[in-house]
Amino acid sequence: MELDARIQAFRVARSLEMGYHFRRVAMATLRRIIEAGAIGAEIVISGKLTNERAKFEKLQMGKVIKTGDIVDQYVDKAVAHAKLPQGIYGVRVIIVKQQASMPHIYEKGEDEIKNVVQSLKEQVEEIKSTEGQEKLEEMIEEIKETEVEEGGEVQTQNE
């Protein structure tokens, strides 16, 4: 229930209608969501928050994933509206579920990092020993074929 964005959005909207301050409501809701086990959450409240001019407040805790295929699977979004004397407030809640961290985010151990670095060093040495020598010889041939004329113009012997 704490990880359902629709329920949380309507709770925030109802609290705003009851007269609670918007930041207090949003921060309390964020804390409840994170304590329930979410990786991250974001609450956006928009409307005439502090004066006649409409604006929005975006409050977030934890890691909020907004792009990629993972959003379709593990991110819950909802919108609710609160009617107040100043006007209508919009409440948008985004909750990133705990399962989102498992499939694509993990830390490599030191042994794994050392193995990757060693294999990269070996690949670089292999490239230096084979392709590097050939490229160096090609460059030397190109330099031998070019002549510098008076005035600094460079021409190859092939032309």
C-alpha cells in the first residue's frame, strides 16, 4: 500500500485539502515510501503554493529512474488533484520499486575489476605488437614518398 503511487497521490491531495502545508505533507509521504522499501520516490506539487503566481515544488528521495525500459517495469506513477480555495493543485507521485535495482545495477568485486584491467592491458599490448608495427611502417612509407617543394607545398611522388 505504501508503494502504490495512486494511493500516495490521493493521500497527499486529501491532506492538502484538509489544510496541511504542502512541504510537510510531501516530506512525510516520501519518508513513508522510502521506509516501505522503495529505491526512490518523487512528489511534484503544482499550483498556487505560496502566492498568486502558480509554480511547482519537486521533492525527491533516493534514486528516481526516469528513462529506459526499466521504467515500464518497475516505476509506478500517478496523478491526483486537490481543490483548494486558491485553486486546483496537481500532485504527481513517482515510486521506483525495490526490484528495479536488481537486474541491471550491481557492483563488481576487486578480483573482477583486476581481471578486466589485466585483459585490457593484454589487448593493448597485442594491438601494439601487431597493428602498431604495420601502421608505423605505412606512415614511414608515406613520409618517404612525399617531397616538400619551395613555398612549403607538399606533393607526393605519385601525382
